[in-house]
Amino acid sequence: MKKGKKVAADELRREYKRTDFRVLVRGKYIEGLRKSSNVVVLDPEVADLFPNGASVNSALRSLAAIARRASSTRQRSS
């Protein structure tokens, strides 16, 4: 049994032509993704403090509750 020729990873197969595809634009959707995405990347030293996403959410909810109480206390004393 003969082995077939290996095709380079960046080459198109014979049945495809470059003209069959539209013009490729790098980063075409990045602005929309930046506006609508809510992904946050933690610094590695901060990420090491939390075992999973649920613990991060819990910590942020607790911090938000503390911040709300602190801001309402400041508003009353003014």
C-alpha cells in the first residue's frame, strides 16, 4: 500500500480554490465582542486565591454588599 503525499497544514486541498472564499479580514468582530462581552481575566496571583468561578462570584457579591452598606452609611451621615 502506497502512502499518500502529506499536505502542508497551511495549504488548501486541490478541490478548493482561494477564489471560492471571500476576502478575509483579521479581527472583523473584535469591537462588537469587546462591547458585549463580560469576560474578565484575573491576574495569576489573584486567580490562585480562588478554586473556581463560584468562589469568585461569592467573593464579589460579598464585596458588593459591603460597598452598598458603606455608601448608604456615608449618605446618612452627611
